[in-house]
Amino acid sequence: MSPPPPSDDIDPRALAAAREAFNLARQGNADTLRQMLDAGLPVNLTNEDGNTLLMLAAYSGQADVAKLLLSRGADATRANDKGQTPLAGAAFKGDVRMVELLLDGGAPVDGAGPDGRTALMFAAMFDRIEVLELLLSRGADPERQDASGNTALIAAVMMGAPRAVARLDALAK
């Protein structure tokens, strides 16, 4: 659920600082973001789309920022308003390093948003074979189904992801 829309009584300086923090997370400026966290910026601050600083860092491939946020207690399981998790975002992008960081930081390997899609399903759909292998090695369940009853293999077939189809089909036999 998103926070209520900003009201006129919110300090414009606080809004500007929040916007800056989200930009820093996307751009990978861990040093300035660390200073803002030290000054009291909430580590799980969310924007108007429900994206946390960690979600933006994960999706943007900013490993140093993700490490910083995780070390400060960022919630690696928190989904945005579309139900997307940082791990799913990193899997979609094919960012092996970020997937490792998030798993090591507490993201459940089979965690899913309301649609039931896991990071393994995103890796399979977009033929991100290196991420798929990492998730499998960490215990991802290839038989898990999303809300529509689809497994990672079915998702890979539907999206035309040949390497993922071959790997997941071999597991099913």
C-alpha cells in the first residue's frame, strides 16, 4: 500500500531530500547516501510507486548502494506497489552479483509478490540463465506455481526463452 499523497504541510526541504536519496540510490552514490542515513533518513523510505531505496538500487545495478542499505537493515523482501521485489528486479535484469547480494541480505529465494511470480520465474522468462543457475543452486523451487498456475518452465516456454526451457526441462525429467 502506498503512503498517502504528499500534503501541503510537508516541509519542501524534506521532499527534496527524499527525491535526492532516490536519485542517489539509482546513480550509485553510496557515500552521500550513507551521510543521509547517518543523519536520519529512513533506510526503507519509499517513493510514490512504493519503491524503496533498495529496490531502486537493485534495479539499477548499484551493488555498493545495495550493500550499504542491507547493512543498515533495509528490507530485502519489501515489494513495491506493483508487487515487484528487489530480487525479482535483479533477476529480470540478469544481474548475478545483485541477486547474490540480495540473497545474502535476507531475500528469500522463493519470495514472490501478490502474483506469485518468483525471481526464478523472471530469470526463466527472460532467459537469464546465469541468474537461473544461481537461484537453483540456492534452493529455488522450479515446480513452484504463480497465481495463474504457471511454473518457471511454463513461463520460459511462453516467453520463448530457449536456454531456460532446456535447463528447466532437464530438471523436470
